Amino acid sequence: MSFCNQPQPKKTSGTGYGPTSFRLQSPDAIFRHLPMHEGATFLDAGCGAGDYSRYAAQLLGKNGRVIALDSVKLSVETLLTQEQEDGMAKISGLVCDLTQPLPIPSQDVDIVLLSTVLHIKAVRDHAHAMFSEFKRILRPNGVLAVLECKKEASNFGPPLHSRLSANDVEALAAPCGFRKESEHLFQHSYLACFRLT
């Protein structure tokens, strides 16, 4: 799955509040594997600083929609106060716990990006509930993309015992009806893409 004919967005401002893995790899390398198209709805689950949300908003254009979710109110508020350029998709933000029912209608989202969130124990312990919600909100041909740090020792990122391999992620997502469609390796991370079975 590769979607290479996307316009190159401008650099994001990087002025958000919260953690981000955005600079661990080229965002182009991630987004070329996602079905980003004019008018799509993109969910940034655990948006942190909001870098992925802003990048997606540039790709989706004025008819697209970006929903940024995070449990940290200041992260969402800071993202929503950043100026949006002409031609960008509208970004809406919600403060919520990803492991609880999400305030999003069923079959309303084309792409869910869960970026460097699943290694957090409190999230991983409730992965079934979270993936069940992703299944509910995704459209029938939607994509769930999970970006995590590789399961190898490193002097940054989560400790090794918290890291998940792509197979670990698949084992958590499969019982909720997801099948891994592709896996893409980067220097420090990987992107696993899933579709509903």
C-alpha cells in the first residue's frame, strides 16, 4: 500500500505542547503509506504536540477533516490555537481517554493514526477497548496505522520492556477484527497498517 502522488506539505511549525515522535523519521515516509486524499477524515489518536494533525491537514486540503484526540487538555488547546493556513483541512480537537468510548460517530473516519501511544502501559492494558472503538469509527475501507519505536534497545524513547513489535501490535488488534496489511520499517520506528477483516 503506497500512495505516492501526494503534494509535499510545508514543514509543521513544531510549536505544539506535548510529546511527539514526528521528527524520528521523515513524515513523508509515513504519510506515503496512508490513503490521504482530498476530503478524507483523519483521526490523530493521542495527538500530543499535534505535528501529525497539522501535516495531515495540509495533505487533505480544505475539504478534508482532521480530528485530534488527546487526554492532555493543554495539548489539544495549544493545537487549536495555532493558525491554520488557507487550503488546510479543518482541525477539530477533543480531550478524551482513548481507552474509553470515543465521542465520534460510527463509520465517520477514513484513517486512524495511533503514533507512539500503544507502548504506554495504561493504554496497552485497555487495547481491546481502544481497538474496538477504532473498528466502530472507521469506514468499511478505512485504515488503522500504528507507529511505534522498534523493539530494540535505544538511548531515547520508551524503555525496551515497554516497546512493542509489529507482531505484538497485530496480536492486540486482530481480536477486534483488524488484519495487518503492510509493515514499513524506518531507522528507529515502524508503521503497521491494518484494515478491517
